[in-house]
Amino acid sequence: MQTPVFIGSEIYRGSSYGARHPLSIPRVPTVIDLCRALGWLPPSQYRISPRAKPQALTAWHSPAYIAALQAAETLGQVSPEIRARHQIGTLSNPVFPEMFRRPATAAGGSLLATELLAHGGVAYNPGGGTHHGMADHAGGFCYLNDPVLAIKAFLAQGLSRIAYVDIDAHHCDGVAAAFHGDPRVLMISTHEAARWPFTGTLDDRAGSHAINLPLPRATNDSGFAMALHEVILPAVQAFTPQALVLQCGADAVTEDPLSRLALSNNAHWEAVALLRPLAPRLLVLGGGGYNPWTVGRLWSGVWATLNNTEIPDRLPEPARAILAALSWSRRPAFPDEPLIDTLRDAPRPGPIADDLRASIQHLRARRAAWV
């Protein structure tokens, strides 16, 4: 399978974590609608995501936790004991009508991708990327951990070198926990320093050869480009992965409310383009992202990049209308027009912080240990 495949579902349309939650916004439906309006998503490239069966989810998650998620969805509530044990029914991980079906669909999409990629190719599951989910409890808006399940599925196929690259603004603590000390998985994470979940320090190697690069607040395109070209790409190339999983969280851009990084979406698209040729199997996932305009634009551009499709300077009216129809309770205090009329942000270059330069130098000094 060489033509990229987009894995989506209508379960994301109208489903939210609640009106006050950061995930009250539409994300995957906006991407699907934009890509269709732009003529980028023919039926031949679209696959409906299946819902993962409970037994498949126990490849990482405990049976008791899966049962608790199903019961919470059915009952619409949890007991204090279940809340304490599994961290569901909290402000971050609330009970909502699709709280099992929605994450199980995201996980099913990532598992389907591993099947489609068995002989090579590219798959995109923007509903995935829920990298904070732990084996026995939810975390950081993530009830299940589809990146972990996908990597485990690749390993079950007999692959022995899986690269996982995570450019979300938040550290992938669930993935780090799942593959702690496993030399078959090279985990690389860039994330905002000193931000929740407060893991992934520079010297944290997750028991083996993980690479964590915390980014200082206000890191711009120039700083990320240095990280990409001097750490991420050389490490992946040296590892020669049989499969690469890229978590492409959209929350590191300037306009996102849950980080203080300052990237443009060009940074993500460059990472996608340069990582694509480094493995015969590429699975690209979504992740964080809490501004409806920036998420829809960034993830649509990821799909264009995977297809080598030119991104127009100005959106045609059908695509523009999709962005113009979005609303958000945290309406930003910056001009709306660029977020409606275009997909591509203006580049955001700038000075590179001394501490970022020092961190990159520190990691390169130990590059013999990357593989």
C-alpha cells in the first residue's frame, strides 16, 4: 500500500468532552471537511475507522480498566472508588456519552493502520495520538493509548525497530511508560519544558535509548528546525526503523491556549515531509490541539504533505466557509482572517534560546547511544 490512506470516523462529529473542556472543539471533522472541500480526500483514500474490541485493548490496558470505561459510558457516572483508581470522571477525563466508543475508535484506527502498513506505505489517523493514557488509568484527556497499541501491533508483526517521534507540546508519558527499557523502540519527544505532565527531562532516557528534548517557552520555527535537523532526523536515520509512528500534536503553535510555544504549522509540515522517507512504514497520528482553527488547518496540511499536494496560498470559498463557520468560547485576541483564508501560517523564525542550543549540544554529544 503506497498511496496514503486517511482513517476517520463520524463518531468525532458532535462528540465532545463537555462545554467547558478544552476538547469541546471540533477537530477531526474539520480536517475531513476541509480535505474533501479541497478535493484532497477521494473515497479511494478514505477508510472508516473500526472500533477496537476490548480484547485488543488489553494488549496494553488492564481488563479491569477497560471494563470500567465501558461501564462508565453505559451508566453515565462513576463511583468514587472507580474515579480514584482509574482517574475517570475527573475534570480532565470526564464522563461523557462516547467516552469508551470514541477512544476505542481512535485505537481501532491506529490498529487498522498497522494492518494496512504490513507491507509498507503511509497511513494517517488524526483521531489518534492519545499518548498520555496509562495501562490502568486515564491521563491528560487520554482514556486509551493508541500509539502504544500501534507500536505493540507492529512488534507483534515481527518488526524489531520502531521509531516513535512525538512533537506534541506535552511529553508522551504513557508511551515512555509502555516501552521503558525496550531497545526495539526509539522514542524521541520534543515538548515544552516545565509543562504538564512534567516528565521527559533532558537526561530521561526511559530506561534505554529514548531522546527527550524539552523546548523552552517561546521556541519558534528556527529553534524547532535546529531540533529537527540536529537531533530528530539524525537519530531516526541512525536507527534505520522498519516503521515510524509520528505523533503530530497541533498544540505547539503560537495560538494554542495550552502551551507557550511559538511555532507555525510550517514546522510540523517540514517534520512530516522529512521523516516520511526514513522508514518503509509511516503512521501519522493527531494528538493535542485546542484551537479549532489552528488544529483543522495544521492537520489538513499534514494530509496534503503526505500526498505531495500543493497547498494553495488562499483557500477556495467552500474550504474558507468551513473555517468561517467554526466558533470557540475562548475566541482569540488576534486577527481572524489568516485563520480563515489560508492553511499555511506565516513562518515564525527568530532567535534560538541559549538553553535550547545547549540541550541540543548535550544530546549530540551522546549520539553514539541513540541506537
